[in-house]
Amino acid sequence: MASSIFCGVDVGSLTAQAVVLQGGRVLGARSIRVKPSPVDSARAVIGDLFTACDLTREAVTRTVATGYGRQTLEERGLADANISEISCHGTGAHHLLPSVRTIIDIGGQDAKVIRVDEHGGIVDFVMNDKCASGTGRFLELMSRTLGVELEELGELARGARRIEELTSRCSIFCETEVLHALQRGVDRRDLAAGITRAIGERAAALARRLGIEPETTMSGGVAKNAAVRVELERLLNLRLLACPADPQIVGALGAAVLAAQGEPGR
């Protein structure tokens, strides 16, 4: 008899992810750009995933929601429970990397550093959600200012000959600073390197506030930016553990794992 199937859905500010788990293994995962509302986003990403995996809603034993609007998803019947992003990212990272003790999660509108114990339980965390300057939204804005796709920013930065330091701490002021630099003829590659250094410095400062251990990894969409990863490794003087799955699905994976464990919503 086949083991039960569990689902986790994570609706962020820029993207939404869903994961289905069976027997502790990922059966499938999907990530999409968000829709106008968390409910629309959840319906779309779950629908895409279930279609790809040839699943019906009735085949899924339990679904847990996390991210923006997670309470609403439970209220609207799209999830059986909702659990915080902190718990889900910690659980998802530990599921993929049992040795991990620190997770740096840089999402679309916030950044978090989470410490977990040997069982994946939350020990402590810090979060910066008051400014977009250290988040994926910042990178998206800066990419648009440079006239490149977000996915191209990391590779562009790696081709820099020098780093154009950005002095502004605010996203809007940084945009103006980058525009003025472009008008002066500063190489886009050098500006891209300055942008990735800026976000790396913000994440590193957050990590130092909490205290980190060598067994550290990244989750969230910004973890796909190789230049940010290299900058974080330099600033924190450690080698980040490579995530063996798409780092953007870590929160949804954690939600699916907690669904399988029967964790109550919180």
C-alpha cells in the first residue's frame, strides 16, 4: 500500500511554491510568480503541481500553509493548518541537510537568520522586515535599474573588474545612486558587484546579530545568486553548505514535512 501524500505551500511576496511529499521523499515541486492575492497564488501553484504529479486534492492527506496570508489559506480551505515561515524554513533546511545549524533566508520582502538544533527545532532567530534593502525586492529593483533580468545579475557581478561601492542604505536612494553611476559611465558589471556586496553586507550583519555556526546554508530565491553567496562566504569567513534542492522551495518543503508530522498550526 502506497504511503500517504502531504503538501506544503509557501506564498511569498514575489513567488509562491508548493511541494508534495510521500514517504519522506519529494514527489514534486513547483514555483510561480505570485498572483494578485495569496489565495489566487496558492490555487495556481497547487493546481500546477497536482497536474504535473497527476494528483487530485483528495489524494493528499494533509496540507500546511506558510508565508503571506497563511491564515487566510487555512480559512479558505486550501490548507489544513498554517505554520510560521521560521519553523518551515528551519524544518525544510534540516530535512535536506541534517547537519545544518544556521539558515540564512533572504526572501522577497524580508530576511531571516534561523538557528536550529540537531533535530531541526528552532533555537533562535532574527528577522529584518522593516526595509527592502536586504531582500529579493532590492535585487529585482536594482536589476531593472541596470536593464538586466534578475537571473542575470549574479553572473554580471562575477565579471566585475572592481566593486562600485554603494553608500545609500535605502532601496530608493540606491536606485538613484545606481542611475547616477550609469550616467557617469560606470561599468554595469562593477555596479552589479556593488549591489551584491550591499545585500551580502546586510545579510551578514543580521547573521552576526544572532551568531552563526559553521554548518550554515541559504534558503530563498536570493540563494540562487552565486555572487551573493560568494560575498556572504567572504564576509562570514565560512563555506556555505550547498542546498541539494532548489533553495526557493525550502519553506514549502518544511511545511510538507510538518504536515507529515501532524504538527498543529502555529
